[in-house]
Amino acid sequence: MIIFRNLICLLFVFLGSFLQSQEIPPINVFTPQDYRAEDQNWSISHDDNNFIYVANNGGLLEYNGASWRVYKSPNDVILRTVKSVGDNIYTGGYMDFGYWQRNEYGELFYSSLVHENNLNMLEDEEIWGIITVEDFILFQSFERIYIYSTENKKFSIINSDLRINKIFEVNGMVYFQKRGVGLFKLENGKESKFIDFEDINGIQVNNMFSFEDDLVLISQERGFYKVRNKSLEKWSINADNIILNESIYSSIRLKDGSFLLGTISNGLINIDTNGNLVFSINREIGLSNNTVLSINEDSYGNVWLGLDNGINVINLNSPYRVFQDKLGILGTVYVTKKIGNTLYLGTNQGLFYRDFNRDKGFTFIKGTNGQVWSLEVIDGTFFCGHDKGTFIIEDNRSTLISEEIGTWNIKQIENNPNLIITGNYKGLHVLEKTIKGWRKRNKIQGFDISSRYLEFTSPREILVSHEYKGIYRLIIDEEYRNVIKSSQISKLMGSKSGISQYNNDILYCNQDGVFKYNKVSFTFNRDSLFSSVLSGNQYLSGKLIYDSDDKRLWGFPKNEIVYIEPGKLTSNPKIEALPISSNIRKGKPGYDNLLYLDNKRYLIGTTVGYLIIDLAKFKKEEKEIFLNGVSYNSIRNESISLATNTSVSLKTEENNLRFNYSVASYNALSSNKYQYRLLGIYDEWSKWSSSPEVVFENLPHGEYTFEARAITDGVTSKNRISYSFSIEKPWYIKPLALIIYVILAMVSIYLIHYLNKRYYKRQKETLLKKKAQELELEQLENQRQLIQFKNKNLQLDIENKNRELGMATMNLVKRNELLNNIKEELTRAQSTNDIKSVIKVINSSLNSTGDWKLFEEAFNNVDKDFMKRIKALHPAITPNDLRLCAYLRLNLSSKEIAPLLNISHKSVEVKRYRLRKKMGLEHDQSLSNYIIEL
């Protein structure tokens, strides 16, 4: 284990001094996968909107700040050069050159000048350069220069038997080099030799510039030259030791006057106007490739590099400079310190240093491998709080003075310069200054909690903050050996919380806000001003850093860095926010660190190195937002582009719309965010989003206006895009449909009315019929009841009549019997005439028909139809037969009938026999039963 640790120390010592220490501008890297084309990028240009155009092996690339687009060349050939002129993008490649224009849909379309003008290009001819002079566009191949007049749309051609390497424009003059002949210029549309071949002496010119009234050219391998009296004079500069060892392929002069040189094998070199090296950037430091084929400076001073593999953007005007530990030797930076010209970085790998004014690499301080938590200078002594304990750093050598592990922080005790308190993993410890130097004296007993954050409220009163336990108030004895009193004065706690001192106030910060300590009540009260920027969803770390040089208190929320400083004309503090998000800082939350350097420059440690911020270069610049495209999805789910420069009317089914927009801002360490709204349905602005597009689905018919705006580095765009469109009503609510609906409604109303009328008529008829039926039934019932009543009465009458008939019959029978008896008695007497007269009267009474008529009338009342039926059935019967039938109908016996007929019983039987015969009855058929059942 000891051998392994010693090897690590040796590795740090060996590699530390070789660490690259150059701080470079931020670089934005685009790979072929990002722009979806091929590797090599031969030329770069930008238009008035700062959109970027790249001549790539796979065609023309366009970048609008949000997305790349590839336009294939007509013949699918490599494009070698591109130049934006006004609204046209001119390109050249194999056997063709022309221009691209933007159509109403925001897309580029190509027109070939070769085909439009029937130009006959040479076999295998390629266009390698395009420049503009006044109203002319010049296209350069190795064999020709095509001069195109944008005014009269005509061409003139300059031919060359020898190779034309490149073409240059300087102050309106056109220069070009013919290999093996010399340097030429164009005057009045004709070439003339400018410098002879002998004077050029084999130099291959890469570019030409105007510089301090001189004409300066850059050679491919021999550095800078000045043109004097039509001859070349070597311009020797301090950077020759670098550029003379490189092969220059591309070069430009920047707006600040300095020169950028793109090399074939060692990246990019920046030379200032005095010939000094500003920076050299290659793949080891930040470029994605060392071969720089093309360079362009855009409207905002960003430098675009077309590489042999990819595209890089260097933000030269950025307020940031970046040091990135590519090898991972330094590790995560926890704390930084600048003493004189020496910069110290305390990391999770140890303590490193370098001369800040030189590009010399970082050196590891032996013995400090491990986590460095704090760096403090107290009375001229440089202390290092470390995981292993406490070190003193002297002459960049370390001495361990306390082995108490985990020294979070180091603070001098007020009014006691010979004592220092350290907050450690296990409580508080005291260092003492003796004649022999600083040494550990004692642990303060009575408090064993980790003391990462501590602040003095008085020489013997200390506040200690623990993110999971809260805040403790400690009273220490006069000898600083024991805790006299310990109390948890606040329940405030939270992940990554911290405590700090600012303007004699002690502040505590967690996710709920910033709290100020009240020394009278021993409580923390929420400060609304500080909490407004350091709490809630933006909270990331409670670490607060006080910069005594600028009297600023710094905080580190998610999307920015904020600082609070005293007001200049008021007692109210001033709050400023810098658009430096946690993604840019790349620090470890809770271990944020910030160091004041000089002239408003600050250093922030990250997990991969550090970041230098120059507040003087922060500009609140309003950018412009552009509408790049509008489209909708067809029924077949195809994306159909719409005109972006005019309002449109869409069909009902074309109601799924996509809007693409962007800001042409290319800073690697900043981001664009967008807001949108759709007036007519969503009148409120959306939340800020980094997405440069929005999709609306299933929009209802109506009139709409889409609006969007952007915010870049905390500054809202100077404009907002607006696009109006309408979606037609569905066919079923158009005027014709409405008329049809009205007609249908009227017809429906009529039909409903008619059907209702018919229905109610039928209902009425049904009800009437039902009522009639009910009435009829009621009448029938009444009739039935009446009949029943009559029948009942009739039955009573019949019964009465039957009784009367029976009684009459019986009376008649009794009377006749009586008369017959009297007659018989009188007959036997036969003595006198008086008796005979009585007998005569009795016979007269017995044979009288009056009784029969009375009987017949009573019988008919009871059974009135019997006589008719039997007469109808048997017409041959006589009235005497009818009388017999009537008696038989009453179920009288022959004996009972005899008196009624005034005949003997035997005579009745004879009559019965004769009646049977007249009726034709069978022998076994009963006469009485037949007559009763009839």
C-alpha cells in the first residue's frame, strides 16, 4: 500500500508540471453526426442574419442557431467554397457554380449560373474560391477566374495555363497567384503581373491583407511578408518560432486586427498585430480536429472553423475563459487561492500550483494527495485544510502540523492572534503559534459533531452548522479547551446548506431561503431580499462566498450565479445575476468555490478544471429571433411546408401545425430559451423552454396569430416573431351547410309538427274510440245490469206467474174436482129437477172456455212462445191438443189433467196417445219430457 501511494505521488510530481495551463475561449463542437453530413468542411460564410453556411463534402450546410439543415448539391458533388452576398448564397464545386435563394417556405433552392448562361467549363474543373468586388462575384478554379456582373447578369472569363492557387481581395483590388509565374492583380477586368516569380521565390501565398498601409501576405510555410515596391520583405515576428514550424492552410484577419492561422496538423494559431502569440489551440486543448480547412468570423465575433472532421466555433468575445483538465490529473476543484502571481488549486487529488502570468503547467505539491478542503493565509502563513489534517505550505512544500483528520475550515480567533480554530470531521480543534511555529494544541471538549461551517459571533461564541442536524450555538471557555454551553438554536437544516458572514451579519442558506441571525434573540429570521434569488426551485447549493475585495456576497442557484453588493446611492443592497448555470459551472453542488483575480475577473473551480469570468465583458445584447419554418401534417402524415412571409388559410384537416424558430447565438456556455403563445386560443405566454419548436395538434377552426420570443443570457430578444393563419370551418358548419341545416330543421319541424299532429290526432281518435268503447261498454254494462235487473224482475214475474199459474191450475183442478164431486153426488141423488138444474150449471161451468182462456193467458205470460213453437213444429195438433200440451208443459199428471179437461183419466191417456201419434214420437220417447224440453 505504501509503495502504491509513493507511486501515485511520483506520478503527480512527474505529470503535474506538464499539465497544459492555457485558458482558452469556450469552444462549441459539432460532429458530422450533429450536422448529418460528411467530415470535411472546405469553406464557411454567414449572412446578414448571422446564419451559417458551410461547403461540405455532402452539400451545403445551413445552421440557424438551433438546427442544422443539409442541402444536396444538384449533381451530388462536393462543394468547395461558399460565399453569402445579400440574399444569395453562392457556392462552387465540381463542374458547376451558382447561387441559392430562400423561397417563401424558408427553404433554399439552387440556380446554376453555368446552366443559366450556357458556360462551358473545362473538364474536371472545380471552383475553389469566391470573392466579391463591388457589383461583381468572382469564381476561381485552378484554371480560370469567372467574373460575374450582378448588374447585367453577364460573365467574363480569365483563363490561365498555369495553376491559380487562390484568389484574394484587398481594399477592392483582386490578387491571385499563378504557380511558377508570380503574383497577379486584376485591373480594368484584365490581369497584370504584380510580383515576379523570382521575387516570390517559391512562396505559396495563403492570404493577403492590408496592414498599417502595407500589403501583408501569409505564406503557407514561411510566415509573414510585407509587399514593398512590388517585392516581398520578410516580416519577422515573435511568433515565428511557432508558425514557421507549421503548414498554414487557411487564414483570416479578425475585426480586432489580429490574425488567425489554420494549420494542417496543429490546429489554430492567433497572432496579434505586434506579431505575438495570443493563443494556440489544438486537439489536445479543445479542438475536435487539428486540420483547419476554413475560417470565418461571424457578426458577433465568433470564429467558425471548418475542420477535416467536424465544425468548431470559438467564442472569442465570450466573457469566459476555460481551463479543462483533459487528462483528469487535477480532479474536482474544491478551493482556490491566489497568492501573488501563484494560483493554487485544492482538489480531490491534492494541491497544485502554477505561475498565473505564464502558460506553464500546474505542479503538484508533494505530500498533499487527497481532498483539499480549505486554503487560508493567516498572518503570512499559508494553511491548507486537508482530509489528512492541517498543512502549512511554504515555498510550495507541505508540512503536516496536525494529524486530526478532516480539516474543513480554518479561522483565526479575534484578539488572540496566536490561536486558530479548525473545524474538523469530529468537532473543533485549536492550533497554537509557538516559538517553533504552529502546532496542534488541543481538541475543544464537549462537541464532536462535524464542523464544516463555523462562524464567530464573539471571540468565545461560535455558530456551527450541520446540514442534517441544524445550527448549534457554542460558548467556549477562556482557554478554548471546553464547551461551556451547547444549544441547538435553530431547527434549520437541509441538504447542501451553509452558513456565511456578510457585512457583520451571519447568514444561513438552505432551500427555504436565506436567514439572518439575530444576536439578541439567538434566532434566525428569513431575509426576503436574499431569499428571492436563493430559494425554491432554483436552489442548488447553500454555499455563500463573501468576496472582501469587491464586498460582494455570491450565491449559486441552478440557472445563474448571483451576487449581492451594497448600493451606491442607497442603503438597499443591489442584486445582480449572471447567466452562468450549473451546467456551465460544472461544479460539485455544496462545494462551490469562487476566487477574485483582478479587474473584475473571477475564477470558479469545476469538476474538470476551472472557469474564468470577466464581468467587464458581460454585455446585455438583445438578439433577434427568426421564424425558420412552418409546416403541417397531411392526412398521410407527411410534413407540408407553409409560406412563412404571408398569412395562410388552412383546410379543416390541416390543423396540426409545427413552428420552428431560433436565435443565431452560438456561445458554447450560454443557452437560448423560448416562449410562445397562440393568440386565438392560448393568449398567455408559455413557460420558457430550450426547445426551438412547438407543435399544435387538432386546432379548432378560427383566426390565429402565433408569437414567439427568446431570451439569451438573461436578455429578452429585441423582437418577437408573428405569424397569422386561419383554419377553415368544417364543411358541416359552413354557410351552405347552415342553409341546408335550416331547411332540414324547417322540414324536420314540419314533419315533427305533422307527425305530432297526426300522432295526437290518432291519440285523440284512440282516446275517443277508447272512450266510446268505454261508454259502449258502460252502456252494455248498464244494459246488462238493466237486463239483469229486468231478467230478475221477469224471473220474479215468471216465478209469480208460475205461482199464479200453479195456483190457478191447482185452483182449477180443485174446483173441477169439487164440481165433479158435487156433480157425482148430485147425480146419485137424481131426485129432483132442482138438482138437475144444478148439475147443468156445474156442467156448464166445467165445460166453460173462460177458465181455459184465463189459463192460456197466464201460461203465455210465463211461456209465451211455447204455443207458437209447438204449433210450428206440429201443425196437425188441435186446440184441445194445445191445452193438453200446456198441461203437460206444466208437468201435470194424467190424473191432474183429467179434471181440467172434464174427462176421465182414461180419456186423458187416450188423448195423450193420439197426441204422441200426431207428433210422431217414438215408442220409447216420453211425451212429457219432449214437451218440457221443447
